[in-house]
Amino acid sequence: MFVRSHRIVTDQGIVDGILNLDEGRIVDILPPTARVAITVDAGNHRILPGIIDTHNHGTMGYGLMGEQADPEAAVRGYLKGLASQGVTACLPTADFALFEAIVKVAQTPVDGAKPIGIHSEGPYLNRVGEKGIDTGHPDIDLKHVQAMIDTAQGMLKLVAIAPEIPGAREAIELLTSQGVRCAFAHSNALYQEALASFQWGITVTTHTANVMAGIHHRRMGGLGACLLNDEVYNELICDGLHVANEMIELMLRVKKNPFDKFMMVSDNVPMAGAPIGRYHLSGMFDVNIDEKGYCLSDTGRLCGSTLPVIRGIRNLAENLHLPLTEIVKMSSRNPAQVYGAPQKGRLAAGMDADFIIIDEDYQVLKTFSEGRCVYDAEKDTDLFNPDFLKACAVE
């Protein structure tokens, strides 16, 4: 299979060439003059490494939170929806009740993004933030932590936890001893407390800057610790809404080797792709999707996101004027390396054939996972879950 483009984003820069694919891998990148039968001609449309979204709760009306009537169908719909947004691999960010379904689906061919692990954001979080709303936290149960590990059957890759909760250190040590990364998340911990938690084994920071104590010129807060520790990896929502562009620029300047340490995430929820309006999720509260893409509670608290990582790529490229060759390290290469999929995340010989074709407006035209086209904008035109609007839209 041969895929042609004048603009392929590679480690060596943006090149004019032909991707030579075989058995789901990139054999090599041929010069544009190579005499081969072109299978897909992208013309001047750009080809980027497939996005690896490691923090995503749902999309296109499919969610991984709460009870699902058909869990496996929900997971498959979710993975197909992700493919429409340029995601080729992911860590589904799911409630414990969905772990078994994700494991089962991951063992079968998937018509969408490929699950390369599971991310559990919590349940041991300390929900605070810039609006000072504290809703308490559950007590840590190490038996439940072990059940999470066992049920995931080796797929649990990341657990987000607030380190100031009593028992957090023991939970972190249990998880890391069994190969699960831990993330600093939804925490009111200040600078020294956060630094201590990194010593316990935390190696990732969840949606950095959001829902953590911020930087003050006399108190560095948890955020200061996340940026000044050069060993931890930082998730970042780059849509320009969750973190102001000026702050994104400051974070990239502060962090040593930032393009090796930041990982772009969406934090999408099932409303991603839904029309502007008010929605109710069973067992939770009403949220409001506005014209900018904010997902807000009635108190104004951010509740995840409706904008995919490709929107963040566009923001960084068009508004912060960062080169795509650096951006794709954060959207693709870094998460692949951190979460044990080194054969993904780059367009180079020997790598998995995970890539996307986008137009000038950063709209995804085609998505390929391991050489298979899992999304085609001309054919896959009706992916939003029809049952979602019936069940969740508030008149």
C-alpha cells in the first residue's frame, strides 16, 4: 500500500514523499519520484502521526462513565468516534464498571482507535480548584485498588490520585509496584507536598494547571511543582480554553525539554461532538455546552471538554506558532513512549502505520490504524450516538 502526500510530518521535518506500508507497518518513506502504484493520494493535505489521547472519557455521545446498557457496544462506538477526531490509539479513561468491557474489546479487531491501556482518573480525588469548591473525597481502599489492577488484566496503565488523601502513599506504592503509573490529580496539595508525592512514585500530572493549586508569587502551589520537576510528564489540554495560551507558552518555557515532557490530552466527555445545549448525565448533574466548546456545570466549574486533541494541535500551530514537528511529539510520540507503545507515535520506517490526513482547517479526512482506514470523512458521516440526544438533552 502506498500513500502519497506533499507534506508528511516526520522526525526529519515535513517531507514530500510516499508512505510504503506493509502488514500494518511503515516499511519506509519513498521519494516522490518513486515509480509505484499509489493507493491513496493525499495531494497537498498533511499527513500527521496518529494522535494518542491518554485522557478521554467519551465522545460522540458514547461515554465510559456510569452504568451502560451494553458496555461493549458503548466502548466500540466510543473508539469509532475517536477515530473521526484523528485518534489512532488511546487510554480509555473509564469507570471501574467499564474495565471488563474495554479488556474484551481490546482483544478483538477494532474499527476505530486502538486501546493500548486503561486510565482510571480516581476514584481517589480531592475535587478543588480556582472556584474553591470542595466536594470531599472517598476513603482509599487498597482492596479496591488491587481489584482495579486485577480486573484490567494488565491493561491498567495510569491511575490519577490526589496525594494528600490519607492512604495515598500506600496506594501509589501498590500501583507502581505492579507497573501502573500514577498521576498527580485533582489535588489541593501545595509545592512541598507535591514534590514529596513525586518521590513516592507519581510520574505524570493530570491536565496540568487544571484542578490544582496554582502559582502565586509567594506560593508556588502544586502547579509550580509539576513544572519545576523535570522528571515528571505533564498532560496538557491545549484547546486554549482550559489553559490560556499565554500560560501554555509560559509552561513550555519553564519546563526543561518541554517537547519531550508534555502530552496533549482532550479530557473529552460524551458531549464531544454534540450541539450547543444543556445535557444531563445519569447519576451526575446538568452540564452546559456553549459556543466556545466549554462544558460547564451551573456553578461555572469546568467538567471535562468537548474539543478533541486535533483542536489543540490547531491552536498550538496557528495561535502559538509552534512547528508541527514539535507539536506531534506531544500529541503522539511522547504518550506512545510513556505508556509502553514505542512502535507508535512517529512516521518512520519500522513504526506502526498509524496516521491521519487533515485539510488546511485541521479537519480529519482519513484515519489509519496499523495500516487500516478506520475513518473516512466521506463515508463515515453519521457517527453520533442517536440514543444520547434522546436520553440526555434537556429541553
